[in-house]
Amino acid sequence: MGCNLRDLATAHPLDLGEFSGQRVAVDVFLNAYQFITSLTGADGKPLSYEGRPVAHLMGFLDRATWMLENGIEPVFIFDGHPHELKMETLAGRRIRKDNANAKWEAAIEAEDMALAKKLGPQTAEYTREMVAQTKRLFDCLGLVWIEAPMEAEGAGAVRCANGEVAAVASQDWDTLLYGSPVMIRNLTSHGRRKFGRMVVAEKIVLAELLENHNITREQLVDLAIMIGTDFHPGIRGIGPKTGLKLIREHGTMEAVAEVKDFEMPEDIETIRGLFHNHPIHPEPLPESTKAVEERLREFLQGEFGFSERRLKRALKRLANANHLKSDSQPTLFDF
């Protein structure tokens, strides 16, 4: 999840109409994990059909069609190959997941379903097969998806800064470090209840954050590195508020290091470069097409047992957004 900047950011409740008619980049992996950890069965594992997970498909079908009906065109971005500096972070996640799996299996063996339900989401996997299924769903929906060279939120941020999308929808605060002018949190949870309260999408504006704290983006990145990011564990004893005070007083991480007597990361310029010059593929974003009803039915009902009620709701949203066509019943809009 990168660096937690919540204490420094001002989050504004989002008016969905602000992004009507515009494209918004969506970080696929974080949203996929949201779906597979919230749409679970009695054992805490993601909902499945004939032994195959379906929670990711249910989640993306519902949220993608909801976005379209609200006038927002999603552009889905998948993570690419992680940088070597992130390997330690990924290894730590793997260890925690293996530990959770062991505890979950013990809970199942002890028939403690309440504990299994609690532990299940911690064991969630978004496998290559599930990734391929998600891409196929987007193809059936006529929606654009791309693979980032590295980090999805980084590629989305660069494309937002370039004006290709209006915002980046992600839970990862690193989106701001990568330079996205606008970040949207909770977009795919908007209007849902979580822990007894209604979730509302929030907009965070990078320029406002910088102005409110009287810092530059370069200083924000240095601050984040001191707090801790996916590429560096951070400096012990420095959190967001302390780090902000130090970076405002001394200007750079090097100056803070001299005053506080800690060693600079050996790869500091590489880390900074990952945030300031994150790679993207040079090709422009393609245009979306329309969803094909027959393809959706064949895929979701024929292969994954989706109910007619669930599919009809999605098809109605697509029709309302003028984003639906039929192979068997073409209309004038198809020509």
C-alpha cells in the first residue's frame, strides 16, 4: 500500500458528476483484492462457482457498469514487473500470507468457522488465472485495459499528469508521490456499507496538499521515503508529522540526515527516480468500444454461473450508458 499520507492529505467527498464524460484510471490489483476479501463465503474464502473464484468478476462487473452509468469511463491498469527494490516488501507480504494460511487451515480443522471467516481475507490470492479472467471481462465489456511496465498507480499517475485521464482511482497513497494531480479513494466502494457506515468516494488534489503544507513535490517524495515506502522501509522514529516538520525546517532528506544523524539510503536517487520519472509504455490509450451482450452471457453465465438477475442489472446499466450492443440484433448505432 505504499506510504500512508492520510494524516497530511485533505480528502473531499466526491461529486461523481465532476468526472462525468471523463476517463479515470483504475488500479486493478488493489481493487481486485478489495473484492476478493469482501465477497467471501462462510469459510472466509472468496465466493466461488464449482471451485473457481468469482468474487473478482462480480466486483468488477458491478463497479465498472456502475461507473459507466454515472458517466465515468474506467481505464483499468494492471501492475507490471516490480522493481528489485520492492522485492523485500513483497517477500514480507508473502510471509504474512503464508502465516495466515497456516492459521486458517488450523481454524478449519478445529471447525472454528468464526475464526476462519476472519482469517480468510488475509489469505487472498489474485492469481494469474484470475488476472486473465478479469482482462477477458473487460474485453467483453468493451473497456480499455493496459499493463503498466511497473506500478499500476505509477503509470496511472503519469497518464493523469499527461492529461490522458482525469484522475487515478486507487487506495495507494503512492499515487500522489508519482505525481497524479488528482487521486480518488473509495471509488469502487462508493455507496456501500462497511463496518456499519456508508463509504463515500473521496478526492485528493496534489497541488492542494503541497500548498497546505508549503512543500514541493520533491520534498513530499523525500518525506515519504523517510516515513517508509514500498522501495525503502523508512527511518526509525520518523512518522508523517515529524517528517513534515523536519522536511520543512531542513529542505531535503540529506539535510535531515545530517541533523538527525542517520544514513541515507544507498539507492536514494533510484528511489526518487521511481517516483519522479515512473515508466509508462509510449503508446497512447486506445478507445473503448461497446459491451456485447452475447459475449457477456456466454462468459459470465455459461462459464461462471452468474444469475440472470445479476447480469440483467449490469446490462441495464450498460444500456443506460449507451455502452451495449448485440451481435444478433444490431442497431443503427453499431454501424
